[in-house]
Amino acid sequence: MDIAHKTAVVTGGTDGIGLEIARQLMAKGASVIVCGRRADRLAAAAMEGMEAISADLSSADGCDQLVKKLTGRPIDILVNNAGMSGNFGPGEPIDLKRTDQAIFLNLNAPMHLIGALLPGLLARQQAAIVNVTSGLAIAPNGGSPVYCAAKAGLRSFTLSLRHNLKNSNIRVIEALPPVVDTAMTAERTEKKMSAKDCAAEIVDAIVADKKEANVGMVKILRTVYSVSPALARAVMIKF
Ligand SMILES: NC(=O)c1ccc[n+]([C@@H]2O[C@H](COP(=O)([O-])OP(=O)(O)OC[C@H]3O[C@@H](n4cnc5c(N)ncnc54)[C@H](OP(=O)(O)O)[C@@H]3O)[C@@H](O)[C@H]2O)c1
């Protein structure tokens, strides 16, 4: 897809991987609309030339708020990037409110936004839907059951939706980041990919009309999984 003159919506585009995707789409000539909650981040994105919309996508009402602001706008690219961990430690009681929010933000919100924006996307000459999942969508780890479940659900939804839309103008892309250096991974100590490098691989996948952006180490996970799902699961569960 030629990005120039396209209009892109990037959820969670005010920080981390989403902000870098937004910047790189802008650098390729797109008009970019980002959404998030924090006013300071939204203001900073606006200062960079993005249109910034405030919405909390962890509920249906929040998704509706964003959709209302996008109604009638010609959207070519939808990047469902906003996510949260919703994890709980070993033996800790499960915080059900946080669990529901995490499932909604990671899984339901992309479905709500795709559902609402699909007629508009189908009317464009070329369009793309990018769902940001995770390497953990391929094989879960033991530390984040809720997150892994939501991301695996989004991966499955994405695979099915791609088939569903195969004869349409819409490219359905899944982006699977590895561990990336953002606020979400602040407590992790291992080597992390930069958000800028991760976003570059995702934007390259949009440009090249790829089905998947298996970013960094996820390429290796994907290969191991294709040879032996059991081995990939055994390694990842300890991760
Ligand atoms: N970092 C990693 O290692 C990693 C690995 C694999 C996959 N991923 C996935 O990549 C995506 C981006 O992750 P990241 O690490 O860049 O996250 P991040 O640095 O924590 O940024 C999250 C972005 O989403 C926004 N956001 C959070 N909760 C929101 C809500 N309820 N409604 C609307 N916006 C919300 C944040 O802004 P506000 O807080 O202002 O709302 C921010 O712009 C996520 O889907 C994540 O699961 C990340």
C-alpha cells in the first residue's frame, strides 16, 4: 500500500509502539489520528501534527466515543494497537474488574472499531486493518494468563477476518511484537527491542501488503512453532 495521502487511525498512538507507528506513517505522508486517555500525551501528539482524540477504549462507551468522532471521515488504515497487561502474580487473587478491562481493551475494542469502521474502509480504494497482538498470541507464557488469552483471541479473530475479507480491498495484517522497550515492559530486565525499530517493521509490513509482521525474535518463535508447537509452548511458558 502506498501510505502517502492516506488517513490512518492508531489507537494507543500517544506512547510506545503506537506513537512510533503514528510518527512513521506521518513521515510517509499519511494524515494520522491517534487516540489515548492522558491529556498530556494527547497534547504532545497534537504538537507533532497528529489529530489527537481522547477516548478510553476499555469499554463499549469509550469505543463509541471514538467512532462518533470518526463518523464521516475517510479512514484508510486502522491500527488497533492500544493494549494493557491485566496480569496478576502467582497465587494473587484475580482482579476481575481489571481482567474485564484488559480483555475489552485488547480484544473487544478492535472488534468494536472494525465493526463500526468497516463500511467506510470497504468504500476506500485500498485499506488496511492492523491488529497488534504479541508473540504470546502464538504460545502463552505463565506470567500473564489474561493478556495471553486476549492476544490469542485477537490473533484468531484476525486470521478469520483476513479470510472473510479476502476478496475485498482491505488488507488484514497482524503485527506480533517481541519484548519492546515501552512503559508496558518497564519492570522487565531482559534485552528489549526499541519501539522505533518495532514500529518500522510493522509499517514496512503495511507498505509491503504483508499478512503478518513477525517482529524481531517473534520470527524465531514463529519458525519453532511451525516445526514443533509443543517445543514452542514448552519454551514460552517459562518466559
Ligand atoms: N511492549 C511490549 O513488549 C509489547 C510486546 C508485544 C505486544 N505489545 C502490544 O503492543 C501494543 C502497544 O504496546 P506498548 O508497549 O507500546 O504500550 P504502552 O507503551 O503502554 O502504550 C499504550 C498506549 O495505549 C494507550 N492506552 C492504554 N490504555 C488505553 C485505554 N484504555 N484506552 C485508550 N488508549 C489506551 C496509552 O495511552 P494512555 O495511557 O494515555 O491512554 C498509550 O498510548 C499493545 O497492544 C501491546 O499489547 C507490546
